[in-house]
Amino acid sequence: INNFIQDKAIYEHLIIITSPFIALFYVSLLLLSVRVQILRRILCPLQLYGRMALTNYIGQTLLIYLAILLIGNGRIDYIDTLWICITVYIFQLIFSAWWLKYFEYGPLEYIWRLGTYWKLFSIIKK
């Protein structure tokens, strides 16, 4: 058991050391990929998803929690989790595109702006 504890401690230290480099790799890969025309078109729907980041973050948490309550019964494996997350993500991509067709901001982003600037804005697109 001492070997296991030592191996786990080494593994945790490696994660701490390598995490910034892994994050830098992913950010660099994303920045380089938007320079390629075809990849830019593929990643274009993420722009709308990002404009409603707060709404999608809170919504994702609530939708996944709801899905686990409805489907789960306490027995959800990794594949079920994967399918739930993919379904929620696709739903949010579609919802974000639909919402931003009619409104300037996401619902929670609008509330955030009201609290930040202390004045009313028009949320409806003109």
C-alpha cells in the first residue's frame, strides 16, 4: 500500500506540473485552427455558444442534473454521461443560435448587464 500512496503522490505532482502546458497546448491548437478557413467554418457555431456563455454554463448544470434525476436511478456509467453531455451540448448550440436570432444577449447575460451598468437595455434585436 505504501507503493500505491507514493505512486499516487507522484502522479498528482505530475498533473500539477504538466497542467499549464496542456492548457497552453489546447489554447494554441484552437488559435492555430481558426487560421485555417475550413476549420474556421466548422468552429463558427461556437461563437454563438460563447456569446451566451453564462446562460449555457448554468443551463448545462441544470440540464445535466435533470437528466441524471430522470434517467439515472443512481446508476449512470461513463457512456451514459457521455451521451447526456453530447445531447445537452447539441441542444444548447441549437438554442443559442435560435435565441440570438431574435435577441441581442442571452437571458442571464442580460441580467448581468442590468446589474453591472444599472440601466435598462433593449434585449430585442432591431
